[in-house]
Amino acid sequence: MKNFFSSFFGALAALIVFVIGASGLGFLLLVGIAASSAEKPAAVEKGAWLVFDFTGNITDAPEQMEGLDELMGAFGGGDAPQRLQLRAVVRALRAAAKDDAVGGLFLTGQFNPDGYGSGYAALKEVRDAIAEFRAAGKPVKAYFTLLTTREYYLGSAADDLVLDPYGALAMPGLASRPMFLAGAFEKFGIGVQVTRVGKYKSAIEPYTRRDMSPENRAQVQKLLDDIWAELAGTVAGARGLKPEEFQQLMDTEGLIRGEDAVKHKLVDRAAYYDEVQAELKQKTGVKSGSKSFKQVDIKSYARLVSPGGLEPKRQAAGRVEAGGGGRVAIVYAEGPIMDGEGDEEGIVFGETFAKEIRKLRQDDNVKAIVLRVNSPGGSASASEAIVRELALARKEKPVVVSMGSVAASGGYWIATSADRIFAEEATITGSIGVFGMFLNVQGLANEKLGLTFETVKTGKFADAMSVTRPKTEDELAVMQRMVDWIYDQFLTKVAEARKLDRAAVHEIAQGRVWSGVEAKELGLVDEIGGLSAATAHAAERAKLGDSFRVTEFPRKKQFGEALAESFGGKRREAETALAGPLGGLLAQVQAELARLAEYNDPRGAYARLPFELGLE
């Protein structure tokens, strides 16, 4: 389909040029100008404030085509939330802290998390960069109309935190509400059979149960407690409160209005947006009533910052390119791991990913590889294909893993071939376990639709993978043996990579998830730190110093390919989605059913996070 659209748009462009001549060329030039406008260096006036608008989603991987959202907007593509890359945001903040032209930092807006973006582990690295900006002696002002957990976690790093008088603060805690489809499957005659290893490996529970198992409930509670301790403890400390005082306020008040938030010392003051704007105009020397304060948005500013090296820099004339002869390759494994090849954003295809690692291994200019994992895992065979190439690469150059918000199950599997593993306190990792899941539609086909099937075969297991009937006991036994073997291999890989006793690994495995801070105590990760720390460690191991170039994968797409995808189904689906509580419920149902398509391992064996947290 992608090739069709790419060819279609190419042919259409040629037809326009041929038929209408100059007008067609003008249209194409307009497209080119719009597409390249995002690359134009931003002007940074002396004393301008860096504006970090949270509205949008922070992802690990960069945009596959920079400026596409701006282009779609120019042609009436709607007001889709912006996408920011974690590394670009952090480097922009650190560069601005030392940039004489930047007078301060203004935080505002509200996050719109999507997929595995804007997770708390990623936000920890952003918050650290905001704190560094403030430590450099520059003011950080924040204004919000609604402070929820993500905004408050970052906003509490400001020295002037302002809440609208009619705004509210809501940081009641974390909650996870998984959806269970077993009852619906039963009504429609869809059967589910499973094989698994590990009492905590509960990825199949949404399809086999109507509620959480005691083991799953226990591990989710412990995980939420660990993550909440980091979030609430950080915020409470920033506001001069004890964690227990903060918790009592949240439990007592629930939704806290502006003036009450000031009274409880949760924010510095309550003020209207126009008042904050007037203050910023005065600070930046703008006297005109019709003009806004001097500013540069963080996405534009990030384009001026050198993408390489350890020390981010900027110059007024444009982007600074890092020197040095070597390169560090940052490879983003963001999204579920699936078998086969593909380039769909947000999915880690095993063969495609393994090929990229192989190219980087064979590239003499690449001196080190940083694998950034933000994945719940998935296909066991795809995970092994990736880890095999990483193991080969490690024999020739340093391989360092940086865990994002989620690096569990298959996401942990691919991290085992690393010289060092970094994680944040709020990282969700572990989940060392394997399961197999097999759906059948016999009840739906026979009883609901009146469809029947006959089978002619030459061997006992010839139709074992059929979805038109349940698996036999012998077939399930075959699948269980495969799952047991893969789990055994998983334990061995972890024990050897982490230099742990195999029996000890089995005790902390069994599909159980751990927070980053607990994973470090258990020996599953080496160090608490973000992508910047992992990159610095990789450069140090490769003896590159502070100056080097950075290569990022997945690659950026060609303009025509990315434009074709934008006119495809994804954006239209997003535009027609229902809003409100009902829309959210239907979206959750759709997401659960769509997740079934991610189970494409040819052996039916998966190393997948035992649940989708859906943190609120």
C-alpha cells in the first residue's frame, strides 16, 4: 500500500507539471517551501525566553520526516499535537542554559501522551535538564490552567510556578485499569488457549479472565507504588513538603483550586495568563501592547543545537555540527516487537531491526552503539534475531543500553547483549517470562455464522495452527514444550549476561515486572541514568572524547513516502475518533483488539509485558 501511494503521488506530481506547467511547478515549489520551512534556523533575539509548550507527545525516536506536521497544517491538515523528541528537548535545554542569548525558560501547556511517549522515565530526564537550566542561574517560570501529574512533575522544577485562579491541580496518584475481553469472547464464540511459564506472566489475562489474578494485582500494586514514590517524592521535595504531607493533601483535597494550591504551598501564586504575559514582556523589554514577549519555541531552538557530541552547542547563524572522526549510533527500539520486516512507525520489526544493527556493526565509522529501548517486548523469535546481531556487534564495538519508560520482557531480552544497562527509577522492566496464546473462532463460525469446516491431512499436527478449532491436548503439549525451552533460554541469557546465579534469576523472573530502582538492586540493570548518561558512557568506552557525530535509526523517510502515509488511513482514523468518555472506552476496546495483530511470532511464543499499564 505504501508503494502504491508513493507511486500515486509521484505520478500525480508529474501529471500536474505536464498539464498545467508553471502552475504545477508553483504548487510543487509551495510544497517544497512548506516542507523545508521547519528546517529554517530560528532567530534568537537577545534576551529571548525559551518556550517549552508541553502540548503534544515526547517520543524517544525522532520524527521520521521533520516538518511534516507543519506541512499538513499549512494545507488544512488540522491541529494535531506536536511531537517532540526526548533527546532533542534535553539537548536544547542544556544548550539554552549556556546560551547568552536566552534569558529564561517558560513552561506551559498540557501533555497528550500517545503510544509509549511521555512516559515518566523520559520525563525524569527532561526534569533533570530543566533543573540544570535553573542551576545555571536563569529563571524558570511555569504557567498552567490544569496541573496533572506529568505537568506538575516538570513544573515543580520552576522557581515561579503559577496556576490560573480558576485552574486546578490534580495529582491524586497512579491508577491502572486493564480491560478484560474474556466475557465478550465467550459471547461471540471465540476461544482462547494459552501456554506459559511464570506465575506473573499475565499478558494473556485480558483474553482469558474477567479480572486480575492475585499475582498480577500484587505486582501492579508494587510497581505503581515504586513509580509514585519517585514522582511524589520529587514534587514534595521541590515544594518543601514531606512526602507524607503531600500524600495527605492529595488524598484530602483531591482537586485543588488555584488559591488553595497557593495556601498549601503547592504552587507559588495564582495569576491570569495575561498577567504572566505582561511580566514576560517586561522581562524581555517589549513595550508594544500588540506584541508578545521575545521568545523562541523549543522545537525551533532544538534545530540550532548540535546533534552530536556530549556538549550541546548553538550558534546564531544556524546549527553547529559536531567535530570528531567517530560516530555513536543511537538505535531506537520503540514499540512492540514483531516478527518480519517493515518500517511502520511505533513497531520494532525483528528482521528490519537486525539488519540495521548489522549495518552499524560493519560500518567502521560507527565506534559505539546505544540501544534505546522503550518496548513491552513481543515476538520471541524477533527478539532473538535482534539480540543475536547485538551480540555480534558487541564483539567489535561498545554496545550500551538505555532503558526508557518500558523495557520489559522482549524489551529486556534485547538488552542482555550490552556492556552496560542504564535505566531510570520509573522504568518498567524485567518481565522475564514467555507465553503462547492461540485463538480459535469455532464457536463464532459454527454457532453464530453457520460456517463449518472439514479437514484432510497427512500428519497428526498438519493443521495444528488452524484457528477454526481449539488445539488438542497433544498440540498444546508441543506448544508448552516450546515455551518451556524459550523460557529456559531466556533465563540462561540473563544469568550469563548479568553474571547472576541461574536459580536466583528464576526467582526474580517468572514474568514479574520491576521498577528501575528495584531492577538495579536485583542486578538486572547497572546504573540509574537516562539516554544522555548512556551516550556519554558509550563515547567513553569508544575513547571518542566529547566531540563526535551521532547517527539515529529509524531513518528519516523521503518526503514523498512520508506524505503518502499522511494521506493514508492513520491520520483520518485519528480525526474521526469519538471524543469524550465513550470515545475513550471504544478506543480502549479497539486498542486491545488491535494488539492481537501484534502477536505474529511464527512459533506462537512471546516475551511480552504482562499487561498494558495505561497509567492515569
